[in-house]
Amino acid sequence: MRLPQEILLYLASLIFIAFTIGYVAHFRRPEGTPWPMRVLAILSGATTAGVIAEITGTRATWPSFGFATVFLLASAALYGWTILTTRRSRLSVAFSGDSPTFLLESGPYRLIRHPFYTAYLLYWIGGVIAARQPLLIPAVALMAAGFGWAAMREERKFESSPLGGHYAAYRRRAGMFLPRLSGRA
């Protein structure tokens, strides 16, 4: 195994371990783990296993190493920043039915409304680049659809909560998964 391939393999593995620890230890489960989150967790593990298996079997090129490293490190940095931002006001696991009682607008939430989901998507995009396996793209698209569904569901929860008006103003300022280029929706 070449050094760039080994670095990508270790980086992808360490980040996924951090995601798993965060999933288990960081998020509240007011009603247990909802079935859609269980499905998403299984798909996440399977997608990651596919990415790591392909990285193991594919010799990295310098361009794939460079681009994949940027995506993986951006994912890790955003995830870490989001964990630090939410450590005192822990969020409910995706698809929970509880009503929001607070709105975070600091840290990465100043820029994007769903930084955890963005971090996960950056990770899988980086993994596909590292693996250089186009057959993994449908799995990543499925993960993106799952987290898009979770994000839209969370947005509806905010809109129907007492925080609805405040959330509408926040939505105009912060992008869903990427920062807004302007302050307008």
C-alpha cells in the first residue's frame, strides 16, 4: 500500500469512529432512536464500509489524495466545531418527535442550519474521491437524500414550534447545507 492510500484509509477510519462516538454519546434520544434514524445509521455504516473497502483496494493518485484529503479534513473540522458548539445544548437525534426549545445561531450555525449533515456529506464525497469508485455515488446520493429528509423534517418542527417566527428569520440568513452568498432567501 502506498503512503497516500494509507493516510486516506486511516483518516477516513478515524473520522467515522468520531462520527460513531458522537452518534452514541452526544445526541439526546427523548423517545429512543426513531426507526428512520436506525435505517440511516445502518446505511451510513454500510456506505462507509464500502468506501473504506474501496480505499483499501485502490491505489491513490496524487490528485485523488489531495482532493479527498481536503474534503475529509473539512468534514472533520466542521464536525468538531459543531460538537463543540452543541456540547452544552445537546440536540436530539434525527427524526425525534420532540418540539424544539432553543435555536442555535452560533458557531457553524451562523452560516448553515445543518452543519452535522454537511459534515457527513463532505465525508462521503471525500470517501468517493479517495476510493475513485463511481459505483459508490448512488450510496452517497441515498445518504444525501436521507439527511435531506431529516433536515426538512427538522425545519418543519421549528416552523410549527413557538420558535417559528425566529426560525423563519434565521432561515433567511443561513443556508441549509452551504453558507448563503447573500442574506436573502
